[in-house]
Amino acid sequence: MGREELNGFMQDADAALMLKFKEGDKPAFELLLDKYQNRIINFIYRFIGDKQEAADIAQEVFLRVYRFAQDYTPKAKFSTWIYKIAKNLALNELRRKKFHRLFSLEGVFSTEDGEISCQQIDNNQAGARAELEKQDLIRTVKKAIDCLPVNQKLAVILRRYDDLPYSEIAGIIGCSESAVKSLLNRAKETLKEKLKFYAQRK
Amino acid sequence: MNCREIKPFLTQFLDGELCQEKSLEIKAHLEKCRHCSDEAVLLKESWDLLRQDEQLAPLSGFKTDFWKRLAEEAPALEKKKVIVFPGLKPRLAVVFSLAAVTLICGAYVMSFLSDKGIRDLAMLINDKDISMLKNLDLAEDLAVIENIPVLEELKAMDSVEL
């Protein structure tokens, strides 16, 4: 029964593991958990920007994989399927945060001169100049990615950090390959403008 | 190729996704055009800068937390399985749909049969009785009524001593 279900995904070892798990092989699920744990956490972290929340959402991703094993049919690569679950849960979290931010003053506080600031910077913090510059660069890169529209951001993360092919990115986002290329082109243009200062210094 | 024509292909050129002919054309242009060359360098460098973004190290305790959470959720999931409607599987849904359709058809058939009974009863009333009833309706004086043969039978019945 397992082999027939694989159909076009006979080469996908992860789909085979998932089918084994569907038939009751729990160690197969452990192997998948080990393989995808870090990838999924990092993907979600880059998308939503919070480590703890990324870990919580990643837990939910694997819980869903576990719970819905009986209904699993390999219609796509396993990695496409699990990334899609992660994307949807991360998007839900972003929407929830956006809604919450509209009605909350969390993170906003006044400084001594009454200025409202969303982020407190400790100017007295000791540290090597190079380390500070590196942290500044990381912050700038994060901000640059964060300002991209959702689908461009997804395409950049999946291409740059997960090294996924265009076809798989298209499957995860739910668009064509040419749309993925277009998303990446536009994203790269935007990133070039935002990171020009650092790119020119290299 | 001029600068405007080159620009849309720069990212694909840098990714090595263009055919050889196109790549050579763009390369030749970049060697002559400082502006496009600078643009290409910026695109490449900014893309490379993304690698600076930190990669989270594997979280210790992730798997332990996962199995713990699964164990905590298991009783709640078992409870949910008892509630049939929300967890209805597709095959059961088909069975219930067919049962519903059968019931609706059955109700229609029963209704049709009861109407048929009425129609059959109507057919038992003979033409003579219908004609009598019509005459009673239309008659305006006793003389007309008295001409109806059935009333003579009724009069005969009245005169019989009980």
C-alpha cells in the first residue's frame, strides 16, 4: 500500500518515512523530527522574529504532523508539506500580533525627556566596536527582510536560507515558478537599496 | 543591449540562470558600463549580506517539550474522538448523506401514496351519486328536488315504522 501511494514521489525518502509512521512506525517520526526541527524553527524565526514564539509554533507544526498522520497522502514532497504548515501557522501568528499591536501599548514607553520609543538602546553597554558593528549589521539585515511584503519575504527566506529550488518555493507559497522568480527579483532590488550602505563598505 | 534592457536580467545573470548567449551579452555590457557593473555588484553583495543573519542553534529540550506536550494533549484528543459530528470522516459523511436522501425520498413516496388513496376513494363515487349531488345544488324549488329519484327512496325509508 505504501509504494502505491508514493506515485510521483518515489524518490522522496521523507515521504516514505511519513508513510511508515502512518502505519505505526514511531521511530520514523523521530527521524523526521530530528531532520526538520532546526530548519522549521529557523524558518519561522526569520519570518516572525521572535525565538520563543518560533519554538512554540514549531512545536505546533510537529504536533499537526503527528496528529494528521492517518490522513497523510504524498501529493507533494514531504518538505513542501511541512514548510507549508509552518508558513500557515507563522502567518496566523503575524496576523494575531498585528491585531494585538493595534490595541496594545506593549513595548512603548517614554524616555526621560518624554520621547516615545519602541526600543530601548543602552548606550553605556560595553563591547568591542567590531561586535557592535556586526550586531548593527544583523539588525539592519533583519529589518530589511522584515520590511518586505509577505510573499517576497517568504521567497527570500526559502531561497537564501533554506536553499530550496524554485519549484518547491512555488509549492509552499502557492504560486507559479515564474511568480517566485519575479518575487525574488523585486525583493533583491529592495534589499539592494536598504543594504547599500553595508554592501558598498565590503 | 542598453542599460534599461540589461537591468531586468541582472539577478538571473548573477544566479547563473541565463542561457550562454544572453550571459555573454550581459557580461560584455557590464565590462563597458560602470553604472550597471556597480548595480550588479550591489545586488550580489546585498544578497550575500543576508548570510549575516543569525542562525539559531538547535534548541535543547525541544524534543522533550514536544513529547510532553503530546502526552498532555492525548486525553483531550481522545475525548474529541467520541464527539462524532466534528470528527466525522468523509466515508461516514457519505453514508449519512445517503441515509438523509433515502428518508426524504421515502417521505415523498408516503405522501404520494396517501394522496393516491384519496384519489382512489374519489373514483369509487359513481357518476350517479355525483349527478345527484349536483342536482341538489342546482335545484331551486321543491318540485325539482322531488323529481330526483333517490329522494323518493329516502321518503319511502321515512315512512317505514320503526
